[in-house]
Amino acid sequence: MPLQFPETPDRDPSRDLDPRFVFDFHAYDELRDPAQRWSTWLDVEPLMRGPEPRPDWVVTSQGAVDTELGILKTGKEADVFLLERADPHEPRAGVVMAAKRYRDTTHRTFHRAAAYAEGRTTKRSRDTRALKRKSTWGRAVAAGEWAAAEWTALKQLWELGVPVPYPVQIDDTEILMEWITRDGETAPRLAQTRPPSPLLAHYYEQLVGVVTTLAVAGVAHGDLSAYNILAAGDRLVVIDLPQVVDLAGNAQGLDFLLRDCTNICTWFRARGLEVDEQELFAQVTAQAF
């Protein structure tokens, strides 16, 4: 007589799974657009990503796609592009960032690089010798050194509370950072604005705070001017930081700090604000030293 087993109702085996081992799976199409690439977020080391806590808008999805949107600015040392990072399955969570890419060895020229870089060190003696000889390898090293210098400065100043773009990540000579906007468009440089008197004074006080905070931290911007500052409404944001100067390690450190003060005061004075660079320099150094 054959064995008989009691009938059991159909049971969904997934109900017995531990939810810690369950995840959603989404298929992604291959990228065929030459203006796109897979997100490089997970390709870089953890230290090459922005400081925590990270802003909510940072996209960390492994399935995100980077899409080139065009060039934003050209410069002597680097070009800045707009780049959108978004997961095709979560397009509303996408974000547009600024991608700063240091130029190749043929088209790059670092203005007064030696003066800014005094006091900095490279990890390998071979690189140091190549930099001094300005060989092809030395120029390649320079691009990485200056990108790394700006990345380090961005992270340091962000953590100090200085108004700089949030640094998202660095990959070789490309830095992805926050795109600073005003009314949905790229924020203008301070030099392009004509702020009324109350806002002018507010801007100046912000920059006094920036210069002072940097000096107390032992550094100076080194090239601060109305052309390296963005006006995002009533808030100023400092940009272009590869040349940040170590006040202790660079013999010209205080000269660079005085020049920053002079550039700021000259611009504000020309617009009717009574300020003096020597007074600002004395005020900043008194708090820093």
C-alpha cells in the first residue's frame, strides 16, 4: 500500500527568508552614449570621497550614470564641466555637479607654481626631482599634485565651516564638487556683481571671516580676489583652491596673506566701502598668531 502524506497548502518560500539577506534587483541597460559613463563613486578609495556627514544630495548608487552636460569654465590649469550623476531607476534623486579636470602636460601652465608650492612635499624623491626638472613626467606629477592640493584644501576648509563647494570625490586629476548656483543658474563671480551698500558690507564681513578662519588654521588662499569668489544670493562661496599656502612652511606665506587682504579691500573700496588692507591684515594676524 503506497505511503500517503497529508496535504499542505502552497507556501511561498520567500516568507521563510531572513529579511537581512533580501534585496531588490534592478537591471541596467548598457551605456551607448559617449557622453555617459558609469558612476566612479565606488571606483575611488574611501579617503578620496567627501567628508562625512555628506549632504543628502550626494548620489552614491552603484547603478548611477554620469552624463556630460558641457563645459562651464576654461582656465590656465584646469577646465570645469557640468556633470549629472543619477540612477536611471531614481532619476529624481540625480544631481548636477561641477567636474574640475586639470589639463594634460601639453596644455597646462601653472602660474607662479613654485612660489605657491614652497613648503609642500611629495611622497617620492623621483617625483620631486622630476618636478624640479620640469620633465614630461614632472608635468604629469604636477597635475596630480595640484589636483590633490585642491582636494585637500576643499576638505579641510569644508570641515572648518568655510563657504566652499562641497568636495564629492577626486579621481586622478578630476575633482567632482558641488555646483554653486543662484536662481538655478551658475552663480556669478563677485567681480560680475554690483551689490547695494547693505549687501556690500555683508559680503565684506563674510570675507573677513573667511580670511581669518584660514589664517587661524595656518593657511592663506594665496590668490583670493573677486574673480575667485561666487555670489550665491546673499552668500559668498570661495573657489579655486589649488594654490592654498602654508603660512608656516612657506617663506612668502604672510606676503600671500597680505595680497589676499589687498585684493579684497581694493575691490570693496572701489565700490564705496571704506576698508583698509593694512588694518585687515593686522586684525587677521593678531587672531592667527
